Amino acid sequence: MAKLLWHQESIEDIFKVLGSGQNGLTDKEAAKRLHQYGPNELKEKKKRTPLVMLLDQFKDFMIVILMAAAVVAGIIGEMTDTLVILAIVIANAVIGFVQEYRADKAMEALKEMAAPQATVVRDGNAQRIDARDIAPGDIVLLDAGAIVPADIRLIEAAQLKVGEAALTGESVPVGKNPDVIEDPSLPVADRKNMAYKGTTIVNGRGLGIVTATGMDTELGTIASMLQEEADVKTPLQNRLAVFGKKLAIAVLAICAIVFGMGLLRGENPLLMLLVAVSLAVAAIPEALPAVISISLALGARKMVKKNALMRKLSAVETLGSVTYICSDKTGTLTYNRMTVEEIYGNGKLVQRDDPAAADLTYLMMALALNNDSQEDDEGNLLGDPTETALLRAAQQHGLERKKLESEMSRIAEIPFDSERKSMTTVHPWHNDGFVSFTKGAPEVLIENGVNQWTSDGPGPLVRNEFLQMNTEMASRGLRVLCVAMKKWETEPDTVTPESLERNLTLLGLVGMMDPPRDEVRQAVALCREAGIKPVMITGDQPVTAAAVARRVGILPENDDEGTISGRELEQLSFAEFENRVENIRVYARVAPHQKLKIVKALQDKGQFVAMTGDGVNDAPALKRANIGIAMGITGTDVSKEAAHMILMDDNFSTIVRAVQEGRKIYDNIRKLIRYLLTTNSGEIWTLFLAQLVGLPVPLMPIHILWINLVTDSLPALALAAEPAEGDVMRRPPRNPKESIFAHGLGAHAVWVGLFMAILVLGVQFWTVRIADPRWQTMVFTVLCLTQLGHALAVRSERESLFKQGLLSNKALLGAVVLSGALQLATVYIPALNPIFKTQPLSALELLICIGVSSLVFFAVETEKLIRRSLLSKNSA
């Protein structure tokens, strides 16, 4: 079926193109078309089976290296090493599998939006059929509460309103009519003569002809985009992949050198193979994948307490790299509650909280009585958002609707329709005749007005005054309604627009909007301080979007170039758009594929994008974004399944708090990586230099595994609990392309590891020279304790531990004490001596070990002192 612009076509032309009519298709023709176009359902691409998903977890380069080390260790008889390494690898794979399996549910949620059944006209008779059996050309009946089963061009519409928020982002139900719309570039949200698959009939009834089914619908287009978009790897995943490859090359090279040197010196080849394997085990941080996963899980747990639920664990640290936050307006930056902001009456403009608004008695009376909203038992207002906003304003200024209605009950009405753009109700007037209240579009009521209400009663209407005020209020992004009245001595004989909605007395204008959340302006300012650019992407009109953006600080007051509409965006080539994308702050009336276009353009510019969304239309962009953020309260299941993170309170400020937490988590991951790499560096230098200078093999494989999995892991996990440093939101986002060794991490690991090795080999040289039989136990103990001192020193890259205080991270202090106690247990508990190949040390030997080990702590504190001095000189 050729994809025509159905909203431009007349019903007669559409009947011809689709070969249908008022009586619908015949059953035979419907069956033929169903065979031609396929069932009216969303199709999924072939998915990976759970087994394939699980096996894919073992493709990571670091995991491959660990498995290779486990195999080699098993071959030479070190089964303990093999079992421990395999346990770590399997645990890591299970965590990854669970995350990925849960994330693969977006298409299932999208399919659940489809209507199960629909009412169609075939052979002139209405019949209920499965929605999957609908074909192009079918005539469909639409009633309140129904889900639209396919894309439909309306033929008839009576008071028809459709909830399209999930598809277009439009927060208010959209009034529909069957009139032809000429504009060819109209976005989906503005096609008032169309109803789209997956949206909901809120009010009224309609009749329409099916123009598209299944994957050819707007919902189907989103499904295709969702399945085509691949997940974007996080910075940490990329860094660890690069790190793993570099590490593998370095390990193989060092092992080959050591093995070759040993053979040249005439050493036993089996012994040298054991040394080479020990070196490989020392070089590979076995605990790193598990420690990082646990660290991210702890971070995700903390974020839940701040109303941010992380669906994908790897995304926790990604928040720290975010450079752009593309946020929806409704409900995220605003309260998602229409509110009266300004009122114009008696020649004065007043704000909603101004007590002077209570003096506009008749206007407030009209807002309360000409109103179809309902109140539940708990006092909550239900109904159209505009209606509830107007009633709230009347209640705020002292009018009780129940009391008014007992005296002035509604005796007649003319409902709102899109042609008249007005609604009128008729009431008794204090036993003195009758009154009709009318509300509607200002341009219509001003044209039909003859008087305006003043403090002295009715006076001649000054049209220009009302028109100018309407323009001013609309320019501030307000949705403006005009309110009027007309008095009658007797009850009107005829209730028609001609009799009730002419020769009106205008009471005033009411300006409404969905106001920004109170805390958002501060959150936006914090974003700017942190080097993050907030951007608004919304389905609302450009004027409304720009007004809200200015109020919260996203768009500067005098910036007229920072706003672009979906229509303008459609006319730009991708290259032209990329040249402008970093200067645009507000996107209005955008289509689903345009949200994806925005994300891709920013990513092509090297930006790291967080994208918020709550509708089906947001799902492809949420999946493509570096961080997709779905709304927990208003969000559809589709958007939640496609996202990396869910805001449980739908609040923009929560995103900023999550970014702050993400930066802290990444800082802490860097600290634990710094700690673990330095530990492994110390082990490598120790084994390598011992061979180089002709000392005996200083450490057994069990010693290395103990250090890597126990002595290292506990402090590394505790470093994940380190509090955020003071400047975490006063520095720019880190470059997502920067190496894991950036900012001196690699150099630190090399020189501190070398210093550890010098201290350890110094103790070995001395103890071997004096023929101390406990020399290997002392070497093992010194290496363990140097690393515990190092753990205390790396809590910050700049601040001294003495300034931070030992008790500011009690978890780390506890981990260091516990690790030290466990190390002493391997030395002094007789049952553990044969397992760890250790011997009890004398008090003097233990004191020597502690004294030598402490030098690493003071060396790192000196490094930080030098760094602070250089920073203060550069900033001076």
C-alpha cells in the first residue's frame, strides 16, 4: 500500500484509492486483503535464545583472559586457582545475562498496546472481530474507552477526543474532526482527522476507514525503529575492553620474557612454567569484573533511594559522562497539571495567587458553573485538564461549586465542539431571570461580544484591548480562554448557538499552562555549573515550549535562535542539522523519528546524551541514547523496557541527582581500579625483578590468588562506598573516550607497584642473606600490608587522608582491619600454614613487615601533596 498523506485526501478520494465505501469491505475482499497485507499486528525480528544470550557473556576479552588463566592453572595442577577463577567468571556471566534478558522486553510491551478486538462494518453490517484480522479499507466504529486498532482516516466524529500522549507526547486529549487538512508537512500530532493505532478514545464516538495496518502504522514504524537501534556500549565497557586487550598483550610478553630468561639461566623448564603462570595470575586482576559489578549494584541501590531505578547496571557509571540531557517538558520539567496562571478582567491583569482575582465574582462563577469536571470522595478533581484547572482557580478564590449549583443548577447546555470553539450553560439567576455562561476561543467570543464587564457593571466592548491582551498572554506560552455571560428575563425558548452565543458581555480572559516544577530552575543551574547542557524536546507548540524553557533557565531570555519546530527540522538535511544541533535548546512539535535524529546528531558531535521520555514515540530514542530515562509514573511499559533508567517521581531534578551519584560512582570505580592495578603491578614487578636479579621465586600461586581475591577485594569493595568529593558537580563531564589510565592512573600504578616490589625484594634479599627460614612468609606479609596502606591512601587523588579522616569511610577502615586480620590468620593459625605455605613470624619480624609496608602509604601521601601544590600554582 503506497503511503499517502491521508489527512490531505477527501473521503471520496480515499474510498476510491482503497476500493471501499460506507458499507465497508465484503468478507471475501477482507480475507483477500488480509492475505495480501498480513495480519494487523507488530512483527518481531528473530530474537536471540536465552542460551545464546548467556554464551555471549563469555565473549568479553577480560573474561576470555580469565578463562585461559583458569585452564593453564588446571593443567599444571593448581585446581584451587582454576575453581576460584571459574566461579568469578560464571557469576559475572549470570549478572550480565539477567540484565540483558530483562532489557529485551520492549517489543513485547509494544505489542500489548494493540487492541484485542474491534467493531467493523462489512457488507453493511457491524460486527465484532479480532483486531489482527482488520485490513486496509475496513470501516471501523470508535467509541469512548476503545483502543484504536489501526491507523484510521476519520469519516465522522461526534465530540471525539483521542488520548495520544503515548504516541505523540501531547498531554491533553486531542479533539478530532473529519475535515480535510491541506498542509503536507503536518506532524502526526496535528493531524486532527486521523486516529492512530494504540491511542485511546477518551470521549465521543467516530467512524473511520483503515489506511494502514500492522508494521505500516505509525506504531509499526516505531516498532521497526526500536528493533533497528542497537544498544550503545557504555564508556566503562569500552574502556575495560581496551584495557583487557592491552593487558593480554603485556601479560604474554612478560611471561615469555621471564620464561626465556629462566631457560637461559639453566632453570628447570617445569619450574619456569610455574613461575610464568604465577606471573600471569598476578597480572590479571581476577576480582576486577566482580568488584566493578558489585560496586555498580551498590550504586544502583543508592540511586533507588533517590527515586532513580537503574534497569541496566552498566549505565550507573555512564551518568558521569553525560554532556546533554534531552528532557521532555510535560511532567518532567513541569507538574503535568494544567493551572490557571493569569486572569484578565475589569481592565486589570492579575496573577493566579493575587487576592484581587476574588473580586472578579461573575468570572469566577462562570468558571465553576460552566464546567464538566467531577470531584471524587477524596476531593480530587477528575476530567479534562482544562476543566479541572478552571474549577481549581474558582475554588482557590472562595467559590464552592456545590453551593452555587444548589442555587443555580444547570438547566440547559450546548457542549463544546471544534467548529464553534465554545461551550455554553444556562442557569437560574438568583430568582431574577436566567443567565448563560459561555467560554471558548478568545477570537470567537470577542467577535460575538457587545459589552465588557467593568467595576461599574456592563460597558461598551473595547475589542482591541481584549485582542491585544489575548496576544500578550499567548506570547507567554499561555493557553487563553475567553469567558462571557448573557442575561435573560425568562428562560430561553431555543437553546442554539445563534440565540445563546451572540451579543455577549465579556467577563475576561483566563491564561493557563502546565507550570514548571519549583525545583527545576535550581537543577538546570546545577547542570550548567557541571558542564551539562539541558535541552527540551516536546510535542507542545513552540511558543509554549519556549516560555517554559525560559522560566526554568534552559533558554536564555533573548535567544530567538535556540528554538526549532519539528516542521523546520524536517526541512533540514542531516548535515545542516548537525551544524546547528549544539546551539538548539528547545525542540517543539517533534515526530518520533526526529527524536532519534536529535540523539544521533548529538552523538555524532561527540556528545554523551541522556534522553528522557514517557511515550511509545520515545522508545527508539531512549534505546539509542547513551542513557535512556523513562518516566515511572506516566511512562508506558514500552518506554520503560527500552530505557536504561526509570525516574520513579518523573522529576527532572532526580536526573541531576542521579548524574551526581553517577559521577561519584565513576570516581570510586577509578579509585578501586587504581588500587587493584597497583596491587597487580606490585606483584608483577616482584616476580619479574626477582628473576632478573637471581632471587628465588618470591611468591607461590596460592599467595598471589589470596592477595588478588581476598586482601584486594575487600578494600576495593569498600572504596565503592567512598563519599562524593566536594567538587563532583563543579567540574566538566569527563571525556567518554578517555583511557582508563587517564589523569595519571597508569603512571601511579607503575611507580607505586615498582616501589612495592623494591620494598618486598629488599626484605627478601635481607632475609635470604641471613638464612631466615621464614623469608617467604615475610615477603607475602609485606606485599599484603603495603596494599592495605595503599588502599587508605587512594581514597582521593588529591585530598590527604589526614584531612578526610579515617572514620569518613568506616567501610574501608573495617575492610583494611579485617583483611589485615585474615592475613595474620594465614600466618599464625597452624591449620592454615600448610595451605598457604606460611610459618609463624616473631614479634620483631612482624614489626619489620609493618614498618616497611607503611612506607607505601607515606609515599602516596607525598605524591598527593605534590599534586595539590601544582594545582594551586596553576590556579594562582
